Amino acid sequence: MKVRFVEIPAEGLALEIHDQAWFPDHEITRNGPVHARVHLQKKGEDRVLLSGEMAIPLAVDCDRCLQEFSKTISQSFRVDLELVDSDTMEPLEHGCSVSEMDMLYLQEPEIDLFQVLAQQVFLLLPTKKICSEECRGLCPRCGVNLNEETCHCQADDPSSPFAVLAGLKR
């Protein structure tokens, strides 16, 4: 879904996205439909502020026990979109200031909402996915899921390369 700058009225443009075609299903597994709302507000002739919120029902694997669990991520986001002249655009390698971190530069006065939403999905994903705070994970020796059964591995393995350091502590 593309929106041209000239289509955005002075009071702004609010959209509710029901089409799921933009969601990166080939990379992220979801449990249901994604709900997205966006608001576009012009800031001069060559700048648009895009703000919105998303609710994403995900099916993810726990980083501790590797079991799949459901998690819904509800988050708001904000992106500044600025039109730049491709002839005067700065070189690709330069240091970004804090104000440039949430800025997308466009070469045409047109916003591809589906592309922006797909980018935001990846930015909203949690870095650590844990099914519960009580998750005990997997045994590092035998690999048993400690949430489902107890393992019978010895707590202190004398063949550990760090066993010598235990003797120094005494």
C-alpha cells in the first residue's frame, strides 16, 4: 500500500491496516491476524511523521527450553520520513546523529506503508524470548528439559577444566 505525500491532508491521515500481505510470514510465525494502525502527518513539503501501533500474535521458541509458546507483542512506533534529492544525497557512509536514527530517507514523495510496517515488525521483536520467568531451560550436559523432568547428571563434574580452580579456593 503506497501513499503519496500529496494524498495526505493537512489534518493528517489515519489508516487501519487489515491486509496481512505485508507481514513477513516466511521469516516469522504468527498465531493470528496482525492489527496495525498508522497516522501520517505532514511536516512541511518534504517530511512526513508516521506513527502507529501494532499487535502481533507470535508463535516463538523459548531461548531457554526451546519449546514453542505464544506471545502477543503490542507496541507503538514512530518513524520520520524525509524526501531527499538523489543528486545531493550524502554519501552512504557517515555517522548518524540521534535525530537521524528513526529517519527514513525517500527518493520519491511516496511512502510504502507495507515495507515500513514489515521493518517495524523486526524492530519490535524481543531480543530474548522466554516462555516464563520460571523457565529452567535445558540441562547443559544431557539436554533434558528441566521444566518437564529432573536430570540425573552430577552437579560437580571432576573432569571439568575448572576443577583445578576449585582447589585453589579452599
